[in-house]
Amino acid sequence: MTTSPIDIQPDEHGRFGEYGGRYAPEVLMPALLEVERAWRELRTDDAFWTELNTLRRDYAGRPTPLYRADRLSEHIGATVWVKREDLMHTGSHKLNNVLGQCLLARRLGKPRVIAETGAGQHGVATATGAARFGLDCVVYMGAVDMERQALNVFRMEMLGTKVVGVESGSRTLKDAINEAFRDWVANVEDTHYVIGSVVGPHPFPWMVKELQRVVGDEAREQMLAQAGKLPETVVACVGGGSNAIGIFSGFVGIDGVRLVGVEPGGLGLATEEHGASVSAGSDGVLHGARTRILQAPDGLIREAHSVSAGLDYPGSGPEHAYLRASGLAEYASVTDEEALEAFHTFSRLEGIVPALEAAHAIAWLLRERPSGDVILMLSGRGDKDVETVKNLASQDAPDGRPS
Ligand SMILES: *Cc1c(COP(=O)(O)O)cnc(C)c1O
């Protein structure tokens, strides 16, 4: 049996099969080509990896443990191994990507970084990296999200970042991304755009994947060392798709390992109130890449809905579209209600409050009860969600929707 995953790489146009590519306005092309050139250099540069690996270890807290969750295991009748990205500095996998891109900004000689954020997690990670590297930082955030995540706005400001509210469109993540692209076009001379997931035009889906694959590489080694075998199943939640791609990349294409991406089913796939773009969307172009997106018949991008702000995005990265089309991974969804229940169940069984995003992967385990050894990607911790969950519980919302 092979224990090495396939190393999935995009072609020279940034395509994963028929997905990906670079659908960007002419004015952005020089910047995208510059980032691609710099990334091609960095990824084969030993000094870059030495510096990044030292930061990962001493600053961010890698490797994160692989924890055998005995009470959850007993509950579902499998052996569940939890990859603890909740223990990373800033509380999620996001910093894996940000540290790499801050080093890239420095290599490009750019003193300013910008980012978009929905729940605020990528904004906080970028504000953290910017402080660490002495970079100016502006984070774009939908006005609605700023209200929902007021504490994260304050956290970013404390770290020296300027948070700009976006009042256009639905005033959420998709609009914040549009605004960040606008800023980048205007300030490309001195600014690097730190995209927060495996989305956007080439080379971002590729670069962010390569920065997140440390999670999957670690997990594979830990699994072999601790369990003496590979898992039968690997499960992760999918928003833009970076935490899932990170863990999947350690196992993709290995015989007998099933990869499952769990998307936000919101109020149910029969309604329009969900964010399941890979499993229930269709092919189209969003934010510079051809991928699976939520769109109306006329091509207009639909609003996503999820109880979890970090999954509330109407598309997913092109590599996920490719993994689905090629049968290398499968995609499912769970509802807001199932995710909330899993949030409580996991907290009580394991003494770990999961991020609401990661609770989607847990909910899939609770519902499907796969047998054998399972790796559960715990993308982040749930401290940020405690208030949301408390408000939902106290307002008796029959549709499970945060007001
Ligand atoms: C941002 C975030 C996600 C969703 O983003 P992906 O790119 O799909 O990983 C999931 N979990 C946590 C904890 C997050 O902060």
C-alpha cells in the first residue's frame, strides 16, 4: 500500500483540471505575475523554509498535536484523531498562510499588506503577522460583519491595523473581497494582498495550499507514529477551503483513505439559505477563478448563508472543484442546527469548545458515524463563537439564524 499522497499541482496557467486560472482585470496582471514569480522562487529557497519553519515552531506553536478523542470515539463507534489547529497562535489554521505571505511581502519589498475578513479570523491573523513583521495593515470587512464581530474589530485595532467597513452589496465577506481588490489595483506599488483562503486568481489557490499543507504532512506522520496506520477517513469543513486542502494534501490519492469536505448547509439545501457551493452549486467564475459557486440562473452571485461567519461565502477554491470532479474527495453538508448541536456535544464530550466552522465536520461525524480511524480537522477554537451561540440559545430562533 502506498503511503504517499499525490502532489497535486496546477498547470502553468494555474488550472486544476478545468478549474482555477486567472480571471483578473488587466491592471492586476503585473501584480499577480509578480506574486507568482516571487512564490516560484521562495518555494525552492531553503532559507525561506528555514525561517518559516522556525516561526511556525516558536511563534505559532507547530507542530499542533494529533489528539485521540476517546469520549467522542466511544460516542460514535470509531477512533477519532483530532488535528488541533485550535491550539495555533490566534486560534485557527489561518496563521499558517499569513506567516508565509508576510515573508513574501518582505521579499517583494512591500511595506503594506491588506486583507479581507468575514468573521474576523483572517483579519486578526493578518494583523498579527503585520505587527510581527512591522508592516502597515488595512483590513476590509463588511459593515454587517463588523457589527457581528465587534470584538475581533477591536482586536485588530489593538494590533495596529486599520479596519475599513464595506457598505456595498450585502456588506459581508464577498463585498470585502471586492473592496480589497480595488485597494490592491490602486496601491499595487507598495501593497501585497494577503488572500485568506485557497481562492482568488492564480497563484493564490496554489500558494495558500502549499502554505497550509504543513497540516496534512504533520497529521500523516503523527498518525503513522501514534496509530501505526493511516486513517480510513479524513473530514474537514469547507468555506473557501484552506483548512480542508491543508489536511487533504497529506492524504489525497492514497488507497483506502476517504476525504470528506463538509459544507455549510444553512437552513437546508432545499432552501436558498446555505453556502454549499461545491456540493450544491454550479461552475462559474468568482473572484478571479473558475470554480464551484452559488449563482442565480442569470449568473448573478447568490448570497450564502451559514450560522458560521467563516463559512458564509458563495464559492470555494478551484482545487476543491477539481477534487470533486475527479472523485478524489467527496463533499457533503450539514445544517446550522446540526452544527450547533455538534458544537455542544463536542464541548461536553471532550472539554474543547470548537469553532462553529469546525463543528460542521464534527456534525458530519455524529450523523454518518464512519468506522475505523478518522482524522477530524479541528480548524479553530470556539471562543469567538460563544456569544453567537449564547444569543441563539436565548432568542429562541426557530430558523437557527443569527439576527
Ligand atoms: C476561516 C475559517 C474557516 C473557513 O475557511 P477555510 O478557508 O475553508 O479553511 C474554517 N474554520 C475556521 C476556524 C476559520 O477561522
